[in-house]
Amino acid sequence: MAVGNRKRVVVVGLGMVGISFIEKLLKLDARDREYDIIVIGEEPHLAYNRVGLTSFFDHRKVENLYLNPLEWYEGVPDKALSYHLNTLVTSIDPSTKTVTCANDTTVSYDILVLATGSDAVLPRHTPGHDAKGVFVYRTIADLENLITFSANQKDTVGAVVGGGLLGLEAAKAMMDLECFSKVAVIERNRWVLSRQLDADAGGMVVEQVRNLGVEVLLSKRVGKIEVDESTGSVKGVHFEDGEYMACSTICFAIGVRPRDELARKSGIKCADRGGGIIVDDSLQTSEPDIYAIGECASWQAQTFGLIAPGVEMADVLAFNLTQAKLHQPRLYKRPDLSTKLKLLGVEVASFGDFFADRDGPKYLPARAAKKTSASSSGSSSPNTSTIKTLTNGLPPSPVKALTYKDPFQNIYKKYIFTLDGKYLLGGMMIGDTRDYVKLVPLVKTQKELDIPPSQLILGASKSGDGEDDGDDLTDDTQICSCHNVTKADVTSNVKSGTCKTLNDIKSCTKAGTGCGGCMPLVTSIFNKTMRDMGAEIKNHLCAHFNHGRAELYHIIMVKQLKTLPEVMREAGNDPNSVGCEACKPAIASIFASLWNKHVMDKTTHGLQDTNDRFLGNIQRNGTFSVIPRVSAGEITPDKLIVMGQVAQEYGLYTKITGGQRIDMFGAKKQDLLKIWKRLVDAGMESGHAYAKSLRTVKSCVGTTWCRYGIGDSVGMAVRLEERYKSIRAPHKIKGGVSGCVRECAEAQNKDFGLIATEKGFNIFVGGNGGAKPRHSELLAKDVPPTEVIPILDRYLMFYIRTADKLQRTARWLESLPGGLKYLQEVILEDKLGINASLEAQMQELVDSFFDEWAEAINDPTIAAKFQQFANTDETVENCEVEVDRGQLRPVMWPKDSAPGAAAREDFKGLRERWSETTWQPVLETAYFNGADESPNGISANIKRGDTQLAVWRVKGRWFTTQQMCPHKRTFALSDGLVGVETPDSSSQSCDKNPGGGKSAPWVSCPYHKRNFDLSSGECKNDAELSIATFETEGREDGLVYVKLPPVEELDRELGTKRWIVKKNDAGGEAEAGGQFKELDKKIGFVGRRAKKPGVKPTTGPGAVSEKGVKKVVTLMVEGGGCGGGGLDW
């Protein structure tokens, strides 16, 4: 349509509903171009996500909340959209079809759309409501004012009045500010979220919110706000029941009021009760060509404070303005008030008529309504009905509720049905809201159920990993209620090629840009649709690579890359990056699988994760386990004696492992070389129990001893373990060989397993125990012993080449296209023509074997790394130990929920709190030679007084922190992997180095991967934790200097003796008997029992008498067991 003939649509209000209407109108009008749009926004910002307002406290950037970037507004084709910000419309003249703004600008319209939203309610009748420190929670300006004010309210109490959706959001925001010593929620009802949840569900939320550290005051009404007369600031709150609470800041979140003042003074009809601009089913107001949508509109005497009804209004109006000439106009119908949110970490959802059991149903499906009407009729007269009601009480509710409550997992579900259970009317959920998107359509469509009501609750959890790909959802199922996005909106955009990434889906459909609660399901639907189309689903190693492990393996193999810098230059997103704790171990594993260099070699040591770093599994107290290889579980007495002597000399705790070897625990880092030398001299070697490699090949004795054996299981197991030992893989590998079908070696739950048959061995693959056990599958049957090795060579090498990072063979086999059949085609039939290559590559690895322990002993460069401190030969204990069943072990860690389990002190703030600091030399700079070329820099643990410090040089920069990770109070940060942000990462750096400009790296604790910024000390994945950091520099005199406080002050805050885990820290766990105290009492356990040969005990716990045996037999004959009336002798 020509420019002069286009109608002008003026939209007053640039909020979420306003922009939704604009987007839909532009889309529907793109072909005909009937309209030009002018939008006038009162705020100085473009339309932003008000539902996600709380995230502003994390990034403090308004742009991050924008629903569309500035470029979108300026890039609308043909100038179809113009916008005005920071402009208030003050009047409307329907007769001249104009609006006037506060700046005296007049704008004419053909169609006027009012999307003015609502204001937060402030109780102006409450004394003190206008004091300094009183806020509401509605706009960016409200948040900025709250942030500015709160910065000066350290260690005071912040209060939120209102325990609804907005109130809990405000409470989270005030907690995120980290300014208040306590945040309290004041709710006038007996539970929070009283408009969405019943008492049971609301009470459960209260409990969880309190567990998060928020104080919740129930049944409390604010009487007045106490104000400091001299400053005009808030001092506290007086409640109507006479109680008082001191506080500095109050945020009211007690509801919203429709902004109808513009319409009201312009003569447009508004609702007297509750407010709102009155609209009809077409959303037109009392004036022609003027419409109202969103929270400002009153439809059938109702206003809606949720985004979803407003977006639906925008849909209806945009459709009618563009499509009504060709299609019957849409009418606005009863909106869906279902909500699904995550508040303070608690999943909450309510849908349909969720209070139908309490208030009676607002509506019933036609058939159910007829049945209810018929059952309630039959009274001869109104008087009779009244008399019956007075006599018998109200008739039973025409609905039934089905409730499920799990207090252990904090899950609550209540679904409300018609009396016959045929229709779902509504419900609510706490904790587990996965079925929300399936249940809402059942309510909307009033579809009769074809399953029992109980199945909707008890059948909610799916087998497997719990991922829901939405395959059982219909195309018109709404998966994003904030923006009314259906499953078809996602799948159609993917199939058309419009959207190739999740960010594209967000941009095209707006799914996930509201509350974000739909993103797991959106992601699953997107991934499945991409898979169904045969499209690639990105499975990148981490942010440093646009490749998965298998792709990276082949790049490294083809280009013969040997170091991390080479890999970063050839395949990384930043050629100068040092990577992170996610990609480094994966690259280290690939290097080992290809080139098999020593993992402690200079070029690879900095890539190794936790256990490979010192060739032993790190234990709770910072010591290591030592497990020599015992191939197939077969060992000579001489070696057993040496192991016993070593364990005795070094005080090691010993235990037989599930893989038929002996584990020695408690070896200190500085003793490892001496222990290994004793074992190597006795003919033993590393068992690689620390590595993602072959662990063991378990065996029964087979024909060696067993009278049932039909195959030499020990002989085969020895050959397999000796062949594949030390070979690194994406994950650990375990094997087993059984000598007959009795399967004593449990070969059918291993990564590879053999069971002897009369004709050879059946080969099983892809099994594992662990957290998600899987029975292995039969790969080949009756394989001659001479053919077993080639088949396993191909299988293992194909797995090493193609598996994902940290993927066990079980999950790898499940993910292979075609599963076992495809694997058989590749391995047994050479479908890909690669079997010769697989066998040759495996043989190269087998031929390159060396014992890592022996190499470490003989290489002075590697041996130098086995010391506790770099600046002294002194040693300290990092955890108290105690005797348990005759052996030493570290005392129990406190449970995570126990007070003091983690050190949650503000360690990062120590830098500002030291009484004084001076530059102190701590180590020679020569110690760090080569650090800038090392993939992890070089780090050192140093001792100063009683305090352990970690010093780093990474890419030319110096850092020093405490050695203790506060999560479990362990002392190993200097042994952690260092990571850095990618250049385009959205993560916020906390680099506080003067003149920095570059984001600081982080260190990942070897124990549980808490990542700490080496500069600021903040924990990137646990906001409650932090570490102390210190300025550091290397000087021309050849020494490293650290700016440190006096030793006494340092020890007082960070001393080892203060923070090591002690016996009493574990509470009851540390007492005699520990967690088994009640069990021991019940069964009379007194430790290991023993008696002298030939002595028959006649008294005490072990005594057996003829009389006692007779009593047992009598009880058996008389019955009393679960079988009933005795045994039939």
C-alpha cells in the first residue's frame, strides 16, 4: 500500500505486551503494508523483559534485558515503525483522534492501542510509606534506586512486604545485593504464594525459602513504618499485632494497579472496582478505534497481572487488524492464568482452575456439568433445598483432588478432577514441574482422559536420564506461556531452515525470553527436530572449541599436533588461550591416546586433571592412593609381602578393591617416589587406577583350578590386561573374563567381557556398573582365542576415536547410529574399511608402553614435583586422622548441611581488611621458568608461618591465593587446572589487577571443581565461597614478592591449624560407631570376632547351646515365619 494511504497505529506503552503487539502486527502486515506504527514509551529504555527483572542485579546492564536490540527498531523495513522514548502521553482526544504528550507534542492516530500496563501498589495509608528506604519493585528505575540505596546499608536488615510472585523475586534480588545481613519476607497470609498455592504447597515453599536463608514472617500486617526524624530514613516496622522489627530498607510487593488514569481523564470508560480500561471481546474500549491490551485492560470485570493474558490480547488484536477482512475476527476468551516459574531456586507451577476444590469450579466441561446438574436436581421446592442445606450442610464439591507429597525431595502435586475422574480441571506443583506443558492443554481443550487420574501424577517421571524431548506433545501444545509459543512454532522454524541454533529460536519465536522456565523443553524439542532432519547438533568440548571430542581427536591426529598451543592455533577459538578445566583433560587424554608421552612431561603435565597430575587418586585429606597392577588378580606371595611392608612402614590403610587388587591409601605426595621405588624394585608397576584408561581385567580361576571351568580365564585375562594397560581412553575401561557360564568374574557388566564356551569365547561389550548400570551386549559368539585380540583391538580403538568426552562405552554404544548392529558391521564386517588402521594404531600404542612410576622415579625434572612445599622441606597434616578397625584414616568430613562444613567467610574481602601489608620475597623466580609456555602455567604451594599459599605464573602474570579450597577445607588449589574466558564469553570478569584489561584466569579445585578467580577470589560456580588473593610480582633480583600481612594476622585468618577438618567437626559421625551407632547397638556389634582354635564359646554373643538350637527348631515348627503355619516335615 502506498505511504499516503497507510493507517497510523499509535501504541501508548513500550512494555512486554506493547512490543509483542508491534512484533505481531509487523509480521502479519508485512505483505499488505496497511499500517505505520508509532510507539510512545514513558521510560527511557527500549522494551525490556520485566519477568526477568531480577537478573539485572547480576549484570547491571539494561541492554541485557532488552527484548529486541536497538538495531531491530532501526532496521524495520520501509520505516514501518518509529519510536519515542522518555515520553509521557498526557491526554487523548477521541474526537480529533490525537494524543498529546508532556512535551506538548501532538500525535494523530487512526487506531490507538493503550498498553500502559500497571503500577506497583504502595500503601499510602500506611504512616511512613514515603520515608527514605521505601521502594517498590516494578521498573529498571526502581531497581537502580534500590541498588544505590542498599550500597550504604551494609549489615542491616532488608524487608520485603508481600509473599507473592513479585515478593519472592524481590527477596531474591535483595539477597543478590549482598548488602543486608538478613532479608525478611513479610506476608499477611499463613503461607506465601497464596494466590497460586494452597496451604500445604505454600508451606512447603516457605520451608525451602527459609532453608535458603530468607526469614519468612507469616500472618503479619504492617501497621506503620518507623522513621528516623532527623534523616527521614526507615528505622523499622511496627506490625498490627504490636511486634516490631528493625530494618533499613523496605520493598513493597503487594500487587499492581492498572494504569487507567490517561483513559479515565480522557473520558474512556474504566472499571470503578479494581480499575482498568473496560474492553469488550474485541478489546475495543468505549471509544471507537481505541483499544486496550495487557494489564491496563479490564475484560469482563477482570484485570490480569500476568504476561501471558496480555500477549494473547496482542495476538487477537493484531490478527483482527490485519486478517478480519478475510477471516472471522477472533474474540478474546477466558485467558489461561497458568504460571510456571522458578522462585529462589524453587520450581513452582499452577494451572487451570487450581482452587476448584476450595472455591468450587469456575467452569466445568459440558458433560461433567450435565452430570453435576442432574445429581443435584430432584428437590421439590427451593424451600426444601434450603432446609436440606441447613440440616445437612453444603453439598459435596463437584470435584475431587488427587495429591502427592514427597517431603524428602520437596515435591508436591495436587491435580483437581471432575467427580468421575474423566476431566482435569487444574492443579499446582512444587519441585517437579516437568509435566506442566502436558497438563495445561488437557485443561484448555477439556479433553476426556483415557488414563486413570493417578497415572498423571505417578507416571510423571520417565525412565532413563529424565530428558523430555516433547515427542508426545501435539503441535499446538503451548510450550512457552510468556509468549504463547507452541511446539509447532519451534519445529516449523527448524524444518524451514529459518532457525539453526537455540539463539535463532529465541529470536524468531521469543520462547525462553520471558521467565526462561521453558528452555529445557524448548532445547529438547529443538535437538530432536534437528536430529530427525539429520542435522548437526553442536556438542562442543567447551567454549574454547567449536568441536566435539571426536572431531578434535581427528584434527590432532591428522595434523600431528603435540602441544596445547598447537591445538589452540589450529582448532581453538582463541589461539592464545590456555583453555579450561573442561577441555584440558580431554586434550591430555587425546594426546595420550595418540602419542603416549608421560603425563607428567613438561608439555602435558599442565593438562592433567586431579589424579593424573601425580599418578595417584587424591583422597579426602590430600594424600594419595597407591595401587600396583595385579594383572587378572594374580599375584605372588613375595609381592604381597613387599606391599605389606610398604603399607606398614608408611602407615597406609589397605583394602582389596572390586577389581581384584590391593589399594593402599594415605600416601603423602612427598613419599610417593619412595613408595613406588620399593614396589618397582620388587617387580611391580603402576596400576593406572588414577587414569581414564584400562583399570583391570577381572577373572575367575577358570580351568587353572576350578572343576567347572571350560576356559583358561586367568590366562586370557592376564594377556588382555598386559596388552591394554596404560592406554588412555575417553573414560576408564574395565574388563572381565569368566571361565564358564557361571560367570563368577561378572564379565557381562564390563566395558568388554569374555565368557568361555566350548568353541572359544563369547565377547560382550558396552556394559558398566556405576551410577547408571548397563548389561553388556553380545558382540561376537564362539570366537577362537586367536581372534579375540584383533576384535577387541578394533572395538577399543574405534571407541577411543569416536566417543565423546568422558563417555563410557555403554553410553557410546547407545549413541552409535544403529547401535550394536552398526558396531558389528564396523568391527566384524569392516563396513568402513578401517579395521587394518584400527589394529595398527592399537599395536603402536601397545608397543609404546612404559611404566609411569618408574619413569617418574628416574626423571629428576618429574621427581622434583613431588614435594609438599616449594619453599621448605617442612611438612604439615592437612586433615586429622583417627584409627578405625585397626587402621588410620582421615576423620569424616562434616555433612554439607552441618554448620561450618564449608568455610563461607568472606576471604576475598581480606585484602581490604588487613591491618597492614608489605612486599615479602617468597620464592625464586627461577622456579617458574617455562611457565609462560606451559599449558597451565606453573604453580607452587608455599608455607608462611602456619598458612599455606598458592603462587602462580600464568601467561606472564603473577597470582597468589590461599591454598585452601573453602568448599571442603582441603589444601590443594595449587594443583588445580587453570582456565580463562573466551574472548566472546558473556561471563563477567572480576579482574581487579591495576591496569589489567585482561580477565583474570580461574583455578578449578581438584576436589569438586569449584572455580575461583585468581585475581578477585570470587567463586564462579558457588557464590557463597571465595578465597583470599594477594598482589604478586617478580622482580629483577630474581625473587617473587607477595604483598602479605604480618604472619600472626595471616595465620589467624588462614592458618592450617584453624581450618583443617577435625574429628569433632563431623558431629555424630565422629563419635564411636559414627553413622552405624544405632545399628551396632541393635545387633550388638563389637568389632571383628575371633576365637582360639578348639574353644567353643558357651556364653556371650557367640555362644551356641543345645537348648538354644532346640528353641530355634521349635519356633520353626510352630510357625511364626512369613510362611504361616509351620513347616511340613
